[in-house]
Amino acid sequence: MNPPRQLRLWPGVLAVTLQWIIRFGLPAVVPESMLIGIAAEFLGALAVLVWWVFFSRAPRIERWGAVPLIILVSIAIRPILHPSVATGMMGMMFAMYAIPVICLALVLWAAATRNLSDGLRRATLAGAIALACGVFAFLRTDGITGGGHSQFAWRWSKTNKEELLARAKAEPSPAPVAAVKEAPVERTTPLLPPSPPPPAAHVEVTPKVKAVPRPVDSIKPATNAEWAGFRGPQRDSEVRGLRIKTDWAGSPPVQLWRREVGPGWSSFAVDGGLFYTQEQRGDFEVVACHKVSTGEPVWTHQDAARFWESNAGAGPRGTPTLSGGRVYTFGATGILNALDAATGSVLWTRNAASDTGAKLPDWGFASSPLVFNDTVIVAASGRLAAYDAVSGKPRWSGPDAGGSYSSPQLLTIGGVEQAVLLGHSGAISIDPRDGSVLWKHSWTGFPMLQPALVPDSGILITTATAGGGAGTRRLAIAHGPTGWNAEEMWTSTGLKPYFNDLVVHKGHAFGFDGGILSCIDLKDGKRKWKGGRFGHGQMVLLPDQDLLFVLSEEGELALVAASPDQFNEVARFHAIEGKTWNHPALARDTVLVRNGQEMAAFRLTRADD
């Protein structure tokens, strides 16, 4: 009788070692290599499978029995996974992390039990597979980073949101204020189905502020707010007329205050010593007003609505917009509010999702309201909808441009004001007065950014794929005898922003290519440089100083030269903790930053101080 053959271990050890190095080690050093790591994970799993079944020399029952055992245990564990793990990464998170763990467990089991009896080996095989899969039942994820890394935590540990709510309950409650009902809204167009009654809403005000409703039949002329909303006064992430000291070693940003905040990816609107933002608190979407100087709350408005998905977590995605003494907000479930900026009292409320028939996108409604004259325009996914700014009466509804997380951008091209939106099918330009289509340009993808105006009646547009940014395209927009025309001039992969906006300065575009800054030439789209690692952050342009004011994904502020010559980081300062995807806001010499757990204000030293 021939003695049993020894296990051949080295191919399995080699395959799983390379799998782990490329899947986890390489992206840690080169963040933009995540897709390579994922490919290596599946190729490594295939190599381990082929080794085990055909070349390991294990008994046949173990070689062929391990595969159905892994499948059965993986299926059995799914019902008890935390929802964030079960649904994360479009439902692929468990598989993407369990596969390399199972491969490692199989190889370690084979090495550790090779001298045990057959019965004990097979019992421990089942235990090893169950342990490799079962460990994920004890985890949750608090989201993913811009580079696609899951933020795992123990399942039963408190989230930042839970800790914030617990502390809020322990604090004295503000004086109760009666719920405010929706103002009557008359139908003005047959294109929109009736909007259902809005969720229950109420306003909380500090004792010093009395909530007094503003008449709904009047509106002040739009004021020039210091920072009117998403990406600043012109929604282009530019701050003109500001020069700051760049020697942060000698004159660093000075913290004015720091406060906890609920989850959400909203930025800020700022005016008159007050700022406004949106967040999630338990089962309520919240619009909050605070003092810029101290962070002290002034009032909050709450809607009984909650949006959550595993990758980015809970909370609203849009940013408030200030105009005419009012603050307009668009929540992640489609609630559009007009609130009194001084008191937070409700002037009118609509449900743009119901009004347009738009389906709730996978990552929630992410548009920030655009105010044009006496009209408020929002993007319900890829469909623009306009409302009377005074009464909330629907004005018009545009065509469906496909799924989108972009906000409408007001651009003047050829002397004509246009609301341009990037949708799944490409770019679409709408006359903001009546909703008629001016022009379209096809470029299929999943857009999240706004178009940028460039010289000579051109714009830059971007789109993305499931794996990240796809590139940047320059269009030439012209109006001729037959109407408007949008012609592609070039498409560049030298700048591939995902959900991180770009800025235009002196013939060049600057933005994030993955987690690295990049500069391209507007003439031909060719890359001038790529450098610096800031994760999937955001930026503001200070054109008077040729500076990029960067907020990194890790919560760091940085100054980078807005020059095509080379990448040059001028200064860096750690501002807040945690994953930071929110846009910063600059009002005079104060910068406001936030993420899904804290917000803070810093005073910048002016260059002439």
C-alpha cells in the first residue's frame, strides 16, 4: 500500500501571498491602483482554486468538497450580515473582502492540519471556512473612502451619529415650537403630477430668536450673499478679492470654534454673520443655522425623512442656497424647502421627486438649488424642475437627461443665460425662463460635477464610470442660423475627476485625477503635471494669488500653486478629523470646513495684515 502523498503547499502559499500584496498592499502605497488590486483578488482566488483542486495532492473528498462548502457557508452568512456590509459597494462588499480572507484561511488550514487525521482535518476545514466568513457578521462599515476602501468598525460600537444623538438628549431641550404646515400651492402646469403632503416638519429656535412667518406673497430682491451656497457666489469655487498669507508655519489658520455635526455631505451658505448647512439627526433631515463667529446654533428646521446607503452613509447631500432673505434646501429624499433665513420658519415646501416622477437615485438626490431671478431650480436626478421662489408654485419641468448627481449651473454663453446640467446621457442646456431645451451633447456616464465655463464660448464637462472619473471634455458652444450647436473640441484622460470639482485659471484646468491633483492645458487637454496626494478632496481657487485652496479627504487644508509649470505645495494644515468630502466655504477671511462628524471655522491671516 502506497503511503499518502504529502500536500504540495508552495503554489497555494505563493498565490495567496501575491493576492494579498497586490489587493491590499499596492493600493495602500499607490491609491489609484485599486482596480488592479481587485483584479488581482479574483485572479488570485482562481489560482488558489486551481491549486487546491488539481495540484494540492489533498484527498479527493477534501479537494472537491471545499468548493461547495465555501459556497454554502457564504450563502448562509448573508442574512446575518450588517446591512451596511450586505449592501455596500452595490452589494459586492462582502464578496470583495471575504474572498481573500477565505483563500488565506484555506491555505493556513492546509498548512496547519497536514499531519492530523482525516476526520479532524475535515472538521477543522469546515470550522476554518465558517470562521473566515463569520468574522464579517461582527463588522459594519461606516462607508468607503474615495479610493474604494471600506471603513470597517465593530458592529455594536456606537457610530458618530449615535454618540451625537446621545449627547444631544442629555442637553436641555430648546423651547418647543408648533409644527408649521405647508402653504397652499396652486398647480400651474399639467406636466407635473400632484405633490403629496410633505413629511412632518418643525422648527427649533434658541430662546432668543422668535419664529415669525414671512408673508409668502413677497420676496426681497436677491442679495449678494458672502457665500450664497454650493461652491460660492458663482458656483464655480472661486474667491475673488481675497489675498492671504501663505506662510502657515508663521501665520497658520486660527481656529475660531469646533462643533459636532450630524452625517451628511452638505457644504455651507454664509451671510450676515450666519451660516447654514444640512445634516441628519436620527430620523430627521435637518437644516441648521449657526453663528459664524462662535458656531452657536440659532435655529434648526427638521423634516421627518432619512436617506441612507452603505457607501456614503446617511444624510442630505445638497447645500443650502441663500437669496432674498430666504434659504432654499433640497434633501436627499426630494424635499425642497423655502425657509426664512432669520428664523427658520417654513415659507413653502414641495416634494420634487413626486413632482417630476423621478426615482430616488442609489446615492440620493444630491442637487443644490439654483436661484435664477424669481425661480428656484433643482435637479431631481437628471431632470430639472423650476418653482416660483415666492410661492413654490411649479413653473416648468425639463426633459429627463438620465441619472445624475450633478447640480444645475447657470452659464452665460453667447450672451444667453442657460442652466446646464450633466446627466447620464450627456450635457443638456435649458432656458431657465421656460424650461425649453437649447442644446444637447451626448457623453454617457454617471456625472456628479458641474460644467465649467472657459474662454471663447466653451465649457468643460466631465463624467464618470462605476470605477471613477472617465475624463474631461471641452465643448465649443455656438448659436447659428439653425440653432445652438455643441461640438467636441477634445477629450482628455489627463484629468479624470470623480466627485471632486475642477477650477479654471489662466488657460488651464486644475482638479483631482483620482486622489492626485492634475493640471491640463485648455488648448488641447494635455496634462502639464500631476502631483500631491490629497485623497478625494475638494478645492477653491484664489485667482488673485494664483493659489489652489485644497481641503483633503483626510481633513487637511493645503495651499498649492495654480501654475502650469509644476506641482508646488506651499503649505498644509490639519483642520478636522474623519473622511471629508464636503466642499469648504470662504467668507471674507473665515474658512468653514465640515464632514459627517464635525465642523470647524478658521480665521485666515490676510496678506495685508
